Amino acid sequence: MADKRGSRVADRTDAIMRTTLELGQEVGYAKLSIEAVAARAGAGKHTIYRRWPSKGALFLDSLLSLNEPELNYPDTGDIEADLREQIHAAVDLLSKPPLGPLYQAVLVEAQQDPQVAEALNERFIGPQEEKTIARLRKARDQGQLSSDFDLSLAMALLSGPFYFQVLIARQPLTREYVDRVIEAVFAGIGPKAPPTAGG
């Protein structure tokens, strides 16, 4: 009996999250409401609020429930190429319709809702940061990066321009922009050339 009840709860949860994404794509995040989700999903408004304290929390959960490909780093032995490929994949996710605008809306909402910000950091940004630092560490150990460079700072230099582009400048993210950022960063974190004789 408990299994059947658990299955019904899971089915209801899935239906609510699917409906949230459908409505989000139709009307945009700003016009999305929990009341509209409840009406279309055939769920009580209070049922939704018991599970999700805000529209932002519901929306984030719905996005992260998608079976999107994980943003895992390739390892070809060329750190610059690997970063470019992985960040291109992330930019495609954040910029292409129909879900790109919804991901961007969550980033904006996280600036206003501490619970959404905490969940976004814990479930998406934090894990991606760990993967990036691990890939940079391996490259540094292989001599592809300066041996004394701060990897956390490298992460900030790589990611900061993209958040600026989305949240502050409100400009589109493109692969060309990614390439310019990576080229600029690698001008500073590449291995240092040994001093020339007499230099």
C-alpha cells in the first residue's frame, strides 16, 4: 500500500514539474504562477506550496529534473580545447530556445530569492565548479598551466564574464564570446616561459 501511495506522489510531482516547464515555455517565467500550474496539473495549490515554498523553487526543481546531458569535461590532453568544448555546451544550454531563456530566468531569480540561490549553487553551480577545478588541476599537474596559479581564481575568471553577460549586460551568450574569454584567460594562466639567458 505504501508503495502505491509513493508511486502516486511521484506521479503527481512529475506532472506538476512537467506542467511548470510547459507553462514556462508558453508564457515565460515572469508570467508563470503557481495557481496556473495547479489548475493545469489538476493539483491543489496548497499541495504545491507544501512541496515548494516559492515559484522560483518549483521552477528550479522542474528544470533540474530534466534529463539533460551532464556537462562533463572531455579530457583530450589539451586543456584549452577541453574548456572550450565544455563551455560551448553550457552556453548552448543557456542560450538556445526553448529552455535557454528559462535557465536564464532562474539565474535572475536566484539574485532575489536566497532559497533559489542556495539550491542553484548546491545542485548546479557548485558541482560544475568542482568539475572545472578538477580539470584545471590535472592540466596544471601536467604542466599545461602555470604551476603557482590559484585554481579557484581561474574558475572565477572563466565563469565571471558569462554571469556578467547574462545578469548585468543582458546580452546573448555566444560561442564567439566564449572563445574570446578563454583566449584572454589563457594569456594569463599559461605556463610561464623560462627567462632567457642574460634577460
